[in-house]
Amino acid sequence: MNRERNKGSILGGALLAMALCLGAGNLQAQEGRKALSNPAPSYPDVAKRLHLVGTVKVQIVIGADGKIKETSFIGGHPVLVNAVEETLKTWKYAPGTAETTTLLEFNFRP
């Protein structure tokens, strides 16, 4: 019984190590994607009038062709999120061999 448990522990440890290595490789791929066009979002006039400040967090999926395929907003005021969403439509990254995912943060201060 102990022998089977040890085999399970060894197998589990090996799988965990493999998953960590794959995750580290994906992180390097994300950091390696160079932005070719990434203009900053403009601070919306309505946000200025309302004295809105804050951070918008968004997770993006960059396709192999360098275009943003998906956006998933994690936080931020809706007015500021809209400004970021419109700006991300114009962003372009260098082509890669596969899709990559990264987290972006945009800080809005007057």
C-alpha cells in the first residue's frame, strides 16, 4: 500500500513540475510579444468632468497574427473601460507562433 502511495506521490510531483515548466514557457512567450502599435487610451471628457480616477484591468488574447482576439475586463469604472475597449481595437503586436494571453493595466488620473 505504501509503495503505491509513493508511486502516486512521485507521479503527482512529476506532473506538477511539468505543469510549472510549461507555465514558465508560456510566461516567456507573453513577455516576448512586442507591441507594434499601442496608443494610450484617451481620458474621456465625461470622466474628467466627474473627476473619475481609477485603474482598468483587462486580460487579452493575442492571436498568432498579432491582433487582439479576445478581451476580458477584470475591473474598472464602465466609462474608463469603454475608453480602453475602443483603444485596444487599434493595438497590434508582432506576429508569433501561437496565441498568448497577458494582463494589462491602464491608470486614469487627470
